[in-house]
Amino acid sequence: MNAIPADTTVDAVVKQTEILRRIGISGRAKMTFELSENLHQTVEAGVMHRHPDWDEQAVRRAVVRLMIGERLFREVFGDTEAGL
């Protein structure tokens, strides 16, 4: 418990740890996947909001680019803007 954020009480950390232990590994995995999906939806909504004229494929690639980073994106799709 030496890495408690400044805005979090020790009691809150203890309670969170207790809950996470109680839900078990499958519950924590489920929560992780749900959070990942929520992040993906939020990023996609942001791309669509900024670029309402883009088609579905362009939005999908932009989301991938934001989520995996520029370097890996260019390794997969190349250096051209056609990647978007």
C-alpha cells in the first residue's frame, strides 16, 4: 500500500482491495474487458465527432491508430496517409 494516490484515503484503498479480492480473478478480468470496450467506444465517438464526414473504415483505422500508437500503426499500415 505504498503507492496510494494523494487524493485517496487508506480506508478507500483497503475497501477497494477487499472488493477486488472478493470478485475474484474472473470478475476482475470481466471488469477489465468492459473498461477496454468502454474506452474503445469513447475513442470511436471522439473520432466520429471530430470527423463526421469519414466513412466507417477511416474511423476504424483512426481508432486503431490512437489506441496502438503511431509507430506500431505505421508498421502495420505503412507510412502513407492511405492508412486513414
